[in-house]
Amino acid sequence: MTRRVVVTGVGLVCALGIGTEESWKNLVAGCSGVGLITQFDTTGFDCKIAGEIKNFDPFQWIEKKELKKMGRFIQVALAAADFAVKSANWKPEDSDLDEVGVYVSSGIGGFDIIEREHWKLVQGGPGKISPFFIPSAIVNLASGHISIRYGARGPNSATATACSASAHAIGDSFKIIERGAAEMMICGGTEATITTIRHTPAAHGTLGAMDLWWAKALVFLSSKPWNTRRSGMRRSWRRLSAMGCPATRTTSRSPRRMATARIA
């Protein structure tokens, strides 16, 4: 018999806020999480905007000694998982953890770590590379750290399928539960790609998907894809002002979605 699968909790750390409640509140208010980049100096860059996390404090979820072992994508994945687990009111001690799995995907993993360690190699030679370089950067370590935190010993995986990575993780988790390979999955996606290399024209501006003249202008001209004068993804400043959204609202970095699912 086909097993029914339901979503029991949702955790969001995204361009609209830290936590599901804040993110939903800003979503229904029509606010944008996009703002001017503050993570690095954008002088000389065509693209000067992104969805940054302004108030994300990893120490709320991670001990200082553990932080150096994790790229930013892992840090926000742990935070989103915490929101999802609490939303589901799930307690690991009440479950058979052999039947609980984790499937958290990412398009590229620790891009910030790769960029940082390469710079250290160029500047100081191979002896400067951190021994935590690989485990803090590879895609599957978001799933790995979440499974360690909750003691989940069921299926553990990750896909690296660009913008559809989160959807693949949730869809695959659905199938894992449906076929009886697990009773519950913590699943979703995480990304942290606001870095200097990622924002070069070679990385996205020449793909033809977005013309970046608007990225040099007002921040909230972004996300208006169906306008006849569209240039990438744009949204009108007038519309945002009418909705009462502040010009300086930049409460997140890039989308991270986490969910828990289990059989009904």
C-alpha cells in the first residue's frame, strides 16, 4: 500500500528573515529582502545587490570551536533545521533514529570557503590551507552536521543540482519515506554564494538571463520580470513604497529552506 507522506514542520532562513514566522510576515507584506551588498567591497562590480543575512548570529546554534569546521551554508542549514524541528514539535528521544534521515542539498556548497582557501594558497602557499577546508566546503556536510546534531542514522544524502537542489531533496525524501526506507526525513536546501567570484560578470552577467544595468541603480528596481522594460528580475520602487517596505530592508542572504516530513 502506498504510504501517505506529510510535511510536519518548516524552517526558513531566507532573504525575508530569520525564522519561518518573520519570513512569512515579510512575504505577505510584499517586502523584498534584496539590498546593497555589504559582505565585500563592490567597487568595480556590475552587480551590487543581493539578499544578505544582516542579523544572522551562528553562535545561537553553533559552538565557537565548531564554527571553523563549517562553511556558511552549513551554519544556516543548522539554523533552518532547528526552526523546522521545533515547528514539527519533534523530539529525537521519542523516535527510532535509525528511521530518521537527512537530505539537504546545495548548488555549490562552501563557495565562500573555496574562495578564502584559494586566496590563502596564493598569498601564503600550501602550508596556509586549513585542515578543515574540505569538510567545511563539500555539499553533503550540511546533511552530515544535521544528522550528527539530532542523531539521525537513517538515509543521508545531498544533491548538487543548482537552483532545483532544494526541490530535489524534498522530492527524493518524499520517495524515501513512501517506499519505507525511513519514517521521517529532515530535508531541504542551503546556499551561501554571495562572494566576489560569484558576482563577477563571468559568473552570471554574460549568461543572457539577466542584464545588469538595474543592479547599478536603485536596489528595489529588482524583481520585475514581466515589465516591458525588464532587465533581469526587477520590482518597481513605487510599488514597494506603496506597500510600506523600507528602503534598507536586507534581512537575509540567499534562500535556505528546510522541512521535516514523516508518514501520517
